[in-house]
Amino acid sequence: MLTRLRPSPALIVASLALAVAISGTAYAAVTINGSSIADHTIAGRKLVNDTLTGTQVRESGLGIVPKAANASTVGGITVRKIFYAPAAASPTSVKILGLGGLTLTASCNGGTVSIIVTSSVNNTHLSSQMWNSAGGGGPDGLHHTDFDSTSLDDLTDQNDWGETSFTYVRPDHTTVSGELSFESSNVIGGNIFNHAAACLVTGFAMSTTSS
């Protein structure tokens, strides 16, 4: 007659303890670090939201957001960079700003810079304050109380070089304002801005609208 032996409770407990200990030791021996993870194998969805900070991000390695090099919005104000520096003189007009109904086009005819301002909206207000080459350097400006879609003017006021602050206001109170420096290459004893371009227009514009 065969007798079936039953394991004692103590033996069962000891066996379970041994199994847990062995499995626990094996689990603890597995280490995951950067060298054990293949490049580009972890998706962003595996990360906990709102946990990365500037400490983990190398800011110098970040690319430029599309169009951020020329425009950004801060507190509801849109800011645009303005830059025109052709290597050779040309009478061809180039659009350098289109914002809030205001358009600026620049040309460099024979090395003389012009900045033509127009409006797509009627009954706007346009003014500028300048310091320019007239009389060897002096204050000047433009003022239009009813600047329409058929109106145009030159923000250089036919001066060889200068700086201008301009403001454009539509009837709905949309506002565009900015600062510009400009210079022609044919200035006698010129190149006061120390540039190599045929003409130069540089500055920025701000607006209460994004387009």
C-alpha cells in the first residue's frame, strides 16, 4: 500500500518565502538607465504631463518655432521684425511689413532708399516723428489725419538716412506702431550705420491685431 505524503504547513510557507526571495533578487538585479534604452524609442505619451522643466531641456538646442524669427505675440500685442538690406541697388519694391491694414514696401533705386506706406482701410490716422539727414541732421515728421486706401507717403520723407517712429490708427482703434532706422548707400560721407548693403531698413512694428 502506498502512502501519500502531505507537505507540512511549515514547508509550504518556507517554499513560498524562498520563491519570493529568489524572484525579488532577480527583479532587483535589472537596472534600466540611458545606456540600456535605444535612441528615439520612447514616445512623448510615455512621459508624465507637465514634469519636464528647463533643468532637463538644453535651451540652446531648441529650434526656432516657424515664423517666430519674425513675429511673436506678447500680452495680445503682435511684434514683427522689419529688415531690408539688398546687396545691390534696385528700383523693385519689396514688401517689408503687412500688419493691421498697414503695408510698408522698400526699394533702393540707384542706392537711394524709400519706404512707401499705404493703407487697406479708409479714414485712418498716420503720423511719424523723425530725426534725419535734412540740414545735416534735424527733427522732421509726417502727419495724415485722413489716410485712405488711395493714399501713400514715404517714411524717409526723401532723406538719405534717419530714424523714424510711426503710428497708424484705424477707425476701429486697431493700432500699429514701430521704430525704423534707414540709410542709402549713396550718402556723401555716409554709412553711419556701418553696413555693407546697398540700402538699409531695420526695426520693428507692434500691433493690437495679429494680422
